[in-house]
Amino acid sequence: MMRIDLTPQEDKPRLMIIPMIDIIFFLLVFFMMSMLTMVVQKSVPLNLPHAATSKVSMEENIPVTVTEDGGVYYEKEKITLADLEARLWEKKQTGEVSIILRGDASADYGKVVQVMDMIKNLGISKVYIATDSQG
């Protein structure tokens, strides 16, 4: 005589690996894309002039700032033009240098030109002018 067992069998819970892989790839892509939009600039806050074609470069740049009162900053440190020239010369000796020149919209135009001229005389060809986008 054959016996039929009608009691429910408890299956072991199965670990579904495919949905977990999908979630991990989604998180990976999300964090990669969010990190690409984060650009760290170590500089003092100021009111930038507006331009329709402003964009952010993803390469590492040295921020040089000219404030409204005529102060010159290397990253967040207030510095004289002679010291700025010495620091940029040191950076240029270690490799390729690119500068983001940030001038306040109310800053003295002559001071900004003086800083740009000093950078050009050092032979640094990659100089970007920071602006805020219109809109």
C-alpha cells in the first residue's frame, strides 16, 4: 500500500540574486553620476558675473580669486601678487597647470587684468574665467 503525504512541505527560502545585482548596479551608476557633478573648489565665496555659455571643467584647477575690495586669494588664502606668482611658478614646475580666475562682478577691472597678465607671463596657457550661468 502506497502512502501519500499531504502535509505541506516547507521549502527553504531562496535568495534571488538577479534582483540584488540589478539594485547594486543601479546604486553604482547613481553614485558615479552624482560624483561627476560634484566639483570641489577651495575658494572664497563671491558674486560672479553672468554668462550664457558658462560650463564646469572636470579637470583639477587652481582657483585664483580677486574680490570686490581688490584682495587676491590663492584657494582660500589671502596672498600678495608676488607670493601668488611664486606659488604658481612652483606649481608650473611640477607639471601642467590650469587656473580658474574668479573675479567679483564689482572688482576693480585693472586688478583682474594685472593678475591675468602675471599668469600669462609665467607661461600658463590654461586660464579659465569663472562665471555664473544666466537663467
